[in-house]
Amino acid sequence: MDYLCYKMSDLNTEAADMNLLSPDEQRIATQRGTPFIKTRVLLRQELGRRLNCTPESLIIHTSKHGKPY
């Protein structure tokens, strides 16, 4: 198991591309703001890299509390 640790201030705002997010994630992002966008884009980029696919092609399901799985 790998763990990724980042400081929010170290995440590049320009890399937080809303186009990588699903329509549902974009809707949530308008409510939650930059921290949500940065972390969800980072999740998609890392999973895409590890799974050898594009970040926007991933389907990320969430629990009833909004946690990705």
C-alpha cells in the first residue's frame, strides 16, 4: 500500500483542471471550492498514472457521505 502526503499549499492551482472532473464532481466543486478541486484532480491524476489511463476517463464512485471508493 502506498501513501501520498501533500501540503495543500504545495499543490499547483494550475494543475487543478476542472475539465478532469466529472459533471457531478464539478457541481460539488462549485460548493466546496479549491481544496476539493485540488485533491480530486490529484486523485484522478495519480490513479490515471498508475492505471495507465486518462484521469478524465476514470469513474469514481462515492459513498453516501461523498468519500471516493
